[in-house]
Amino acid sequence: MLSSANPNVRFFGALTYTVKLNSDWQSIPPESVSQLLLQLLNWFLTLGHGPRYITQKLAATLLLALIKFSESSGSIWPYPIQDVVISVVRNTPTVGTGESIDDEAFQSMVQSLDAHGLSIVLLLCTTFAEEISRADVPRQSRPPLYKLLLDSTHHTLAVIKPILTTPPSSITSPDSFHPILVSVLNSFRAWTISCVSADANAPVVSTLASFLPSVIEFLQIESDKSVYETVVDVLIDFMEWADKLVTAESMKILLALFSSPYAASKIEKVVATLEGNHEDITEAFLNSFISFGELVAKDIAANLGRPEYRRIVDLTAELLRIPGFPIEDENVSNRTLEFWDLFVESILYDDDGTLLASAKDVRFSDTQSIMMQVISLLWIKLRLPDSSIAVQWTQDSRDGFFAFRKDVADLIESSYQLVQTRLYSVLVQFVIDSMSVTPIDWPGVEASLYALNAITQSLTSDPPEFELLQTLLDSRLVSVLPTSPLLRARQTSLSLIASAIPYFQTDAGKKYIPTVVPYLFQCLASPSLALHASRSIFQLCSECATALRDDVPGFLSIYRDMLTHGGAIDAIAKERIAGAIAEVLQQGVDDLALRTVYLSDLVDVLSGYAEEAVRLANDPTAVSDARDIAASALKSLAMVGKACRGVEDIDRISISSTLEHHWNAAGASGRLVKDKILEIVGAISHLPAFAGDITIRQNATGVLKAGLSESLPGPFTWTADVILGYIRDEIGSVGRLDTLQPVLTLAASLVASNSISGTPDIHHLCVQLLEVLYTGALVPNNALTLNSDPDVNQGTLEILSKFLQRYLDVILASPHFESLVLQFAVAMVTAKEPLVVKSAVKFWNDLLNLSPDSQSPAIAHAIKQVIDISGPLLMSAVASSISGAAPRSLVTEYAKLIKTFFRTNTGPAQQWLTVAFQIENCTADKARARHTFVEKIARLRGRPPTETIVKDFWIAERGQTFDYV
Amino acid sequence: MSASNVYYELYRRSSIGVALIDSLDELIKDSKIQPQLAMKILSTFDRSISEALTEKVKSTRLSFKGHLDTYRFCDDVWTFIILDVHFKMEGNEAIVADKIKIVANNVKKPGEQ
């Protein structure tokens, strides 16, 4: 293929060589390696006159071979660069010269190379350096390769130095010299960076670094874009390794260059050029300028008084004046942000991260002025495009622009430590100024609000900025925002309001709540703002409930309208508003009777919403809509339930009896509200269209669970028999078993609940619950067969775990104990589904970890009996699983169970596991391995590395050699 | 070096990786595939998930602040343990965590010949 006349075939030949080397290099005997290298070098020389991409591929293949065989054959090619030069000069491939020829002779060979010969030598130098530094070179191969690289540096330098040190003024034939110069610069760059990776402290690194001033000289060659750009690439790469590669002399030259009138004139041209139509080399210059700024940001911060440093700051700020939108029109302002971040950070903090500066420190007044100017310029860049412009942008431009805005917001936030109130004041003034023109400058308003939001969200306690917020709220902003044609202005205002919640909690801020909240409710009407608005409403209501207590009737009215007419509004927004109103009721309305009246109204509104669901559910074509509304009504009720949770530090004893009567006595106003809530849950749950519907069950159980963590009576604290009744109804209703999972979760929550723990007949109720679960869920689920439903099994195991924690005596005394624990929970340890096995292992671990000392003697005895009976069964199940039956993901689970067994019951566990292994007939070797395994595990008594030993045992029993992860 | 060695295996411990391993494990157990094929599939998984996470996951901005408790750099892996972490997400949403662990690996150049 390499001999083909078709260049594409030749390329494919080189590629095939690479693939073959990658896959089968180990099959080549060591004595043939030199021959192979020679052959590849021969092809490289032969095809060197052809297309570049083929020569490049062959160079990479040659180097790949060198890398591969360095792993096994040691130093097979001690002087690769020297040999390539000799090969080119003599036109005969030479590999493995034993000695380095003297410098003078080598130099004269290099001088005899023609342009073509030099170019292919340089190509090989570059490829050599790049291939050695590749991330996928094996770690063990690197040291010899790096040594080879460092040792070959003097040969490479002999090749590149004459070109590299040619003064630009003495170049007489630029057309022939420039392409070679580009190749030399690329080789120099690749070789130097690789040497730094190999050993940054090697003497050759300093030697290579000393050539940087000569490289900088080539920036004079502005007429050749490729030379200029390559020089800039070298500069940028060197700056990344500044401490090793930019010497004091180079730094001086670079500082002079980037603070020179030359730099100023370049930047001036960029700023004067519209929309990225910069001359060719300007882009490259800007790249190096910005990289240099980042490199010296810390020095600049420390030496602002020095004119050259100050000039760089001023020029970087000047770059922000480039016209156009960031990303779409220009790609410069975004790239300066890293510099400004570093600059601010260096001003504010020392190397240990200790805060140095404060706004009041006069030493920093100069920096403050700089950052104020920078943020003012960035404010212009933050402005949103007109919709007619934005519509023409690509998605990438849009994403890039908004990412830029966020980066600016981060910079504003970090700069705020430095400039503080002064900036806030300016931004507030920007809002007011933008509103004072006709028509209102909405992009200006939005950009200012956006910047204010970046600061406001990090304000703490009662800062002076709150007074400035007052100025903003006293302006006509809130009254004109609803008229804004720029939707994002309203969105940003909603974010700012959410960030300013701490202000609205202050006495000064409270008086503005009646101004802000109607605006927020107004925004609810717009589907694209409803989510933002509802979030702010919820936060405002939960944080400023007291200030809003008088507005509840108004809120209820708006909420009723929203549910009746707001079909397009997102359900989440509707649910948040229900929660928000409930927050105000619970925290803001102290009078229990009044709170109950309002709560009753709120429940009535939701009842109407639920009725709509019931009405639609009767229409077979509208069942899906009905389900959405029903689910939303139940979710809203659950939100209300969560908001109605009691305050922790309430005086329990004094009010407990009052609350008990109010919420639970027949005919009491609170009890009537509770009954209405249950009616809604019942009306929806009992609809034939929703029988067994998992979404409805999830949301209905959400309402019933809302008060389970409560310890005082409240509107959502149900008696255990209410919840038990729901569980019984649902388990008994039509529906697939796999939709029972929410009901079982409710049962588990009920067992663990605070609110029912004081119920006098709780034990009786728990017995009933077990009965319902056993007869209603487990028996029909045929729980002991492999075909049972995993969700039901997992749910049941979770309930059993809860019983262990709270009502151990109930489960031990249950007539179904044997079925539930000794059969079901044991069987589930070897279930097919990983989640079920995990729950079963957790159950048994919990049981084994029960401390006998904290139990009554009778219960401790019962637990011991359970372990004695189940132990052999469980160890048998575990033995079978870790002998290869278990999937990989469960090996750790079984190891956990083994650990707990051997920690809590070492002797019996060892005996049970030994017996379990003996049941199966196996070879003598295998039996010995199993015996050793049990011995090892027993010695460890649950300590590390039990898990690793179990895993290794599983691998060995599988007959595998790997453990997948 | 073959491409299979270029990618990290850390995603094998993710839920989707564990599920794949269990499925392959079952196929090996049932003698439907050879272990070598399973390893090949897992190598492909390593590459594909790495590419999918790079290219197909929409970037979401998030910032966080906390107290750096522990940091270490061992075998090219950075580990940070951060306490009292406040995450700030788009739209001002905030999440608080007592403790988080960040494990950061070097991004390697995948599969180039």
C-alpha cells in the first residue's frame, strides 16, 4: 500500500501500520525491531517528498514503534535525531548508531541539509516530542523515553538554533525562510514543552528557555500571518510554564512589549474596528496580550504604581470598549474576565487566602476606581440584544452570551468586596437613568437589575445597600415593569426580588411588600414568568409571613381565579401558591380561629379544583386531564400540609389540649377542615377512573404523610386508624400490585411516625396493620415465589425494618411472624432484584445489630431464637450467592451481611457457613479453598478486609480473573 | 497502545455501569458470552459514557462555597473534602450539604492513533 501511486492508499498504508503496531507489537521478536525501525525510516525518507499528511502519519508510526519497543527492548535507538539527519544527508536510512558523532561534524551535516531535508528532520523532531508527551503513553515507558528526549536535545538544538537565532532584519528571502522558520518554531515549542514535562529542572530546559527573547524578535514579521501566529503560540505556551520558561530577561522584554505604544496601537485598532473585522494578526496579538495579563495579574496588583503595569491594566480595560455583543460579534471581552478575576483576587487576598483589602482602605482607592470603570464597561456588554437581532443568533451564540453574563455576575460579586456600596449606588442610578428616557431603555434596566442581583444575593445582615434598594422601590420601577416588552427584564426583576428577601424581612423593607407582592401575582398570569414568580412568592410568604397576614383574603381570591381560569399556568406554580398562602397562615396569623377560617377557605378552593377533576374523570375522553388536575390538587394539599407543620419551640403542654379539641373534637371548626381535606383525598382516590393509579396514590399518600412528623395535633395530623383505613381501602381496591408501593411507603412512615406514637391502642393498630399487609399485599403477591412483585417486597421489608426500630414486640408476637420474617425476609436475601436484596440485607443487619442489653429479657431471648433459626438459612443463602450465584453488584451486600454476622455471632456464624459450604459436593481443592475462606473471615470478626476477601472468593469461585470494576 | 486503555473505568461504579456489569455477568454465567467479550463491552462503555458526558450533557452552571477540609493529589487523582457547602444554582436555587467529596481525574485524550 505504501508503494501505491494513489496518495490516499499510501496514507491508509501508514495508518494500517499504526493500527498493526498498536495491536500486535508484542509478536515482533526483539532481534527484528531494528529492522522494522529501519524499514519505517526508509519509507519516511522515500515518501518525504509526497503529501505532508502521509509523511506526518509515517513519522507518528515510526515514533509509535520507538515508544512501543522502548517498553521491552530498552535503548534500541539511542540517537534518533542524529540518525535521521545522517539518513537524510546520506539518503540511506540509519538506525541505532552506537555513538554520538562530534558536534562539529554534526553541525556541518545539518548545514548541508537542503530545505526539504531540513523540513522532514524538523517534522520528525516535532512528532518525536509530541508523541512522547501523549497522555496515553504508559507510565512505565515514560522514564526511558524522557531520558531519550533530554539526551537528544543537543541534536535538536543543533538543527533549530541557526534559524532560531537569525535576526529578522537579516532575512533576505522571506518566501523560502518563513516556512522553515514556522517549522523550527513548532519544533522548538513542542520540544521545550515536552522537556518541561520530562523534568522541569533539567539543565536543557534553561538552555531552551534562553531562546525566548530571540523568538519574541520574530513578532516584527507582521507581514506573514503564519509566522506571527506561531510566535504567539510559542509565547502563550511558554507563559503557561512561566516559572520555568520565562526568564527575568524574557519577562522584561514581554512587559516592555505589552505596555508599549505598539500594543496600544494594536488595541486601539481593535476597538475602532466594528464586529470582529480585525486585521489578520490582531487576533493572535490579543491572545498573547491577554495571556500575559493573566500571567502577571498578581504582579500588576502589587505594582499598580509602576507605569508599565498600569498601562497593561488600562489597555485591558480598553478592550472592553470593542463594539458588539460578546461571543456573537466579538470574542475579546469574555476572554479578559479571567484577568479581572485574578486581578481582584490578588488585590483582596494574600497567598494564604487572608483578606487584605476593604472598601474603607484608602490604599485601594485606585483599584476601586479601576474596577468601577471595568464594571461600567461590562454593564454595556451585559445588555440584551433587540429581539430582531437575537432571533438571528445561533444556539451556540445564545448559550455563549448568557454564559458570559454569568461570568460577569461572578466578577461583580467578587469585586463587591472591594468596591461595595459605591457600585450598588451606581447600579441603582443606572436603573433610574434607564427609566428616565423615553421610551424606557429596557435593556439598560435589565442589565442593571441583573448586576444588582449578583450583589444582592450575597448580602448579609442589614447592610447599607438596603437603603439603596429602598430608592429603587420608591422609584416607578415596579409600576412600569408590567409594561415592559422585554420579558427578561421582568424575569430578572423576579430573581432580584427573591434575592432581596432579607431586605423585605426588615422593618424598612416590610412596607414595600404590599407593592411587590401584587406585581408578583400579576406575573403569575404569564406562563413564562409564573414559575419564577411563584418561587419568589413562596419565599416572600415563608420569610415575611407576618407582614402579609392582612393580605390573605386577597391572595385567596387571586388563587381561586388562578385555579379557575389559569389553565396555561404550570401546575408547579399553582402548587407553590397554595403552599405560600399556607405559610402565611401558619406563621403570620396567630389567632387559631381566624387561621382556621382562612385554611377552610383555602381547602374550599382546592376542593373546587378537585371537583373539576372528578367531573372530567367521568368523561372517558378527559381522564388524562382529570388525572393531572387531581394530582395537582393533592400535591397542593400536601404543600399546604407541609406549611402547616408546627413550630418546634412551641409551648407544648399549655396548648396541647386546646389543639386536640380544636382539630380532633367532633364538630369543632378545625375538625371540619380536616374532614374536608379527607373528603378531597377520598373523593379522588375512590374514583373508579383512578383506582390503583400510582400517581394518584403517590400524591394522596403525600397528603396523609404531611403531618406524620408532628407531635402536636394539627390540620394534617391524622389518627392512625384514618391512615390504616386508607391503607386497607387501597390494598383492597382494584389495581395492580406494583402500584402499591406508595401505600407501603405510607405504612412504613406510619410505623415510624411521631404523631401516632402516643395513640393509646397503638399496639393494636400495628397488629392490624401487619394483618392488612400480610393478607392484602403479601399473600396475593405470593411473596415467597420468584415471580412476586419487587416493589411490594421492598416496601414490605422497609415496613419490617421500621417495626424493628419502633414496635419490635408487635412483630415478634405477630401470628404472621414466621411467614414474614423466617420465610419472607430470609427468601428475599436471594431475590432477583438488587434493591430488594439490599433492603433484605439492611433488615437483617438491623436485626443483628439490636443490642440485647437494651431489650427486656423476653425480647432478647426472642431475638436470639430468631437468629438461631434464621442464621443457618441465611448463611446457606449467602454461601450459595458468594459461590458465584450472585451478580457482581450484590457481592458487597452479601459481604456486609457476613461482616455483621461474624461480628455479632462469630462462633455460630462460622459453623453455619461451614455447614452451608459442605452441602454441595465439590473437589478437594475447592473444599480446601472454602475452608480457608471461612477461617479467614472468622479471624477477622467483621473487620477489614472482610469485604475484599469475600469479593476475591466470589471471583475465584466464578473461575474468573477480573472483578469488572 | 490500544484505545481500550485510554478511558477511565470509574463510571463502571455508577448505577448504569453496575446494571451493565450485572447483565454481562449473567450472560457469562449462562455461558452466552465469553468474559473477553464482556471486557470489550465494558471498554466500549468506558469510552461511550465518557464521550456522552462530554458531548451530550447540557452544561449547567453551578457555584459553591465551603470550607476545604482535606485535599490530596495521588496517582493523578485530586480529592477534595469540603465541609458546610452552599451550592448556588441557576435561578437562585440553593442547596446546602454538610460534607461533599470531589474526585477529579485528568482528562485524557481518547483513542487517537
